[in-house]
Amino acid sequence: MAYIGNTPEVNTFAAGSDNFNGDGATTKFVLSRRVTGVNDVIAVIENVVQDPFTAYTIAANNTSGTADITFTSAPLSGSGNIQVRFNYMQSVTYDLIDGGNIQGGTITEAKIADGAVTDVKLSARILPNMLMLSGM
């Protein structure tokens, strides 16, 4: 499929999980994958699902390509008592297309390939409109 502007970046990963050991003091843990928000994971402590809007936050770690999860209070001590489950996710990022529309100023003369705009294409699109406007 052809795109106008930059080719979309597709990020896909399958469901999985990270496990951590609580120590009663640590609130921040580094996830093995980069996620963008609380809806991308399900955090479980001691088999209790945590509320993603009050129990933890997610912050992308730009230097390592991972993300940090920070709990509002330190999980209790335990071996493998913290599980962060990754939801299946596919995100597509478009740099220059917004809501199905090409952003203004995106297509410039320099970006149009030589020979892409022909007399045939122009006459098929412009001439009928010009005739209609002139009343012919």
C-alpha cells in the first residue's frame, strides 16, 4: 500500500509479562518492553489486580527503549509477588496524516515525482471543473 508522507511506523508485540520481587520499599520497576500508558498493562500484586488510575503510573524510558512502572506505595516483600502483564498491542503512528486527511503544507513541489502529474491527469480532473464553472 502506498502512503503520502512518511511510511507509518507499526509497533506490535504479543502478550507477555514481567515478574518482580517486592521488598516493601521499592516503588519503581523497569519493564522489559516499552509501553505508553497504564492501559497497555495489567499490574497484579499478591494476586490482586491493581487499579491502573490510582495504583501505578507508566513512563516511557527513552534511553533504553523500555518503560518504568511506578506504584503509589511500595509492594510488600515477596518472591515474584509483582506481575505486570502486557496486553497485546498494535499501534500505528502516522507522521503526516491526521484523521484521514493530509496535513496542510505536507505535499510540496519537491516531493512530487517527475512525471507524476501528466496532461492526461490534469485534463481529466481540471478541465471538466473549469468547463462547469464557465457554464459551458
